[in-house]
Amino acid sequence: MTADRRQREGPGSRGQGLGEEHSSLEPGTWNLAPTARPRPVLKWAGGKGRLLPELLARLPEGFAGYHEPFIGGGALFFALAGRVVSHPVYLSDANPALIDVYRALRDDADGVIAVLQRHRYDRDHFYRVRAQRPEELSLPERAARVIYLNKTCYNGLYRENRAGQFNVPFGRYKNPTICDEPNLRAASAVLQGVDIACRPFSTVLDAAQPGDFVYFDPPYVPASATANFTAYHRHGFGPDDQRRLRDVFAALAARGVRAMLSNSDTPLVRELYAGFRVEQVLAARAVNSKANGRGKVAEVLALNY
Ligand SMILES: C[S@@+](CC[C@H](N)C(=O)[O-])C[C@H]1O[C@@H](n2cnc3c(N)ncnc32)[C@H](O)[C@@H]1O
């Protein structure tokens, strides 16, 4: 890790990266005295909370920049923040509503919290907020709307119809926490200086440099024809996208960028990553349209190091 690498120019190099208080540590070193570590601020389909021990056990020993191009709920990012110092940090996703949440928390946590405190758990209020047009709202209002709908909608899912409108119905909860101010502030703290953008995964090739680490958590290849959950975003994610992703994974390896990827343990995934280290892990899956599909499912982690 050279000094000029640490001073790299660019939007992601503005702040201290993961774990604000530990900027004196070398990037990629473990912080053995974890401080307030935020939990994910959104419940997200395919969230990796249950797989965290498997992911943490396979991280490279040290790395410079950290990239997560399918950030979703950011389970690994938030688990690392406060534990590992990495610099710079790039988080992205193809879902603009999700990116609004992280940008708003980074740039105006007070604004997000103020709007969220005005929302309440009430069916009519829920449908009024759901009907709002995001393009007519300010950034903190858009972020608060997504957080509010996530905390109060059925199953805490994010799903859009073909017109790109959030369409999950009101959910039944006992007194849901709509504004978890301490956690939102902790999330805001670890997002300072982080490059956050709505962009396709392939752009990781523009930013990643030798010595960096990338975690890819794409929409999974369906384990069966009926288990097809690709509604994160109306454009879906098909076999051609999976192939393009493998090509990006291979290009990073050739460049000295370490990458880890999670996916379902399916013939297509085994075929795509045959040239790499592939390890099976068992995880409880929370999002599945069939009740009998909620048990442990076989997933794989592919590593290019
Ligand atoms: C499995 S989820 C990630 C879950 C995340 N690791 C977590 O812990 O919550 C996959 C994410 O990929 C995003 N996505 C889908 N297609 C994409 C694309 N072409 N480029 C970037 N992100 C995409 C979705 O919006 C979704 O947030």
C-alpha cells in the first residue's frame, strides 16, 4: 500500500471509507475494537445477513479499495464498516430508489430523519405515501418514503410494477419502528466519503485498481423455474447478464483485483465459474414465493483469489 495509492484522486477518495474513527489505521486492517456498527437500514430481498459468517471468513487478508456493485441492503458493507478500514469505497446498484436512500443518508441524515418522524403506521397514510411521485419530492423526502414503505409494507419487500412504481401492499406489524434514529445516524457516519451511484455492475471495471476488493451479490440464477425472484428492478437479470458478470469477474482477476461473488448452486453458476475457486455454503433463504422453499438452500461463493 503506497502513499500515492492512498491519495488517489477521485470521488471515492474524499473520506476515510469504512469506519470513520479509525482513519489512522492502514486500509484493509482489522479493527479489533469495533465501534457502533450500523445494521442495514432496509430489509432487502436477497439480503446477506444470514451468510455473513461465510463471507467474513473468506475476505482477503487486506485490501485497499472496497467495491459493492449490487449493494441492495448492504449487509456485508455495514458489517465491515467499523471493523475494517478500507479506502476508497464505491457502492452502487441499478435501483435508483435504493441509491437515493444511501446518498440522502450520507449528505443529509438530519433531513431524512425529520421527514421520517412525520410518517406514521396507518393504512391510509401508507397508500398516500405509496402514491407519491418520487420525481416531485426532494432527496431526503424520497429516501424517507423508501424507508417508510420498506418498514410498513407487506413482508418488507421492494417490488416494482412494469411502470417502475412501487406496488407492495400495506403490511401488518405490531408498532413497527419507522425512524430508528441511532441506526440511521450510525449508517450516515460510515457513508461519509463513500462514492454512491446508480450504475450497472460493469462500471466496476472503471474504478477498481490492483489491491482492491469487490463483493458481487447479483440477483441469483433461479434454483428452479418456479423460484424466479427477479423483481428487484423491472429490467430483471437473465443468463446473458450472468455471463457478462462472469466476464467482469475474470477481467478483475487478470488485473489483480480480488473478487468474491455469491450465487445459487446451479449448473449455470458452476459452469460460469468453473475456472475459479468455488465453495458451497448453506443459507436460510427468507424470500421465496413458495412456503416450502423457505428451508436451507445451497449457494456458492466464487473467489478469484
Ligand atoms: C441479491 S441483491 C443484493 C443484496 C445485498 N447484498 C444485501 O445484503 O442486501 C441484488 C441487487 O442487484 C441489483 N441489480 C439488479 N440488476 C443490476 C445491474 N444490472 N447492475 C447493478 N445492480 C443490479 C438489485 O437492485 C439488487 O439490489
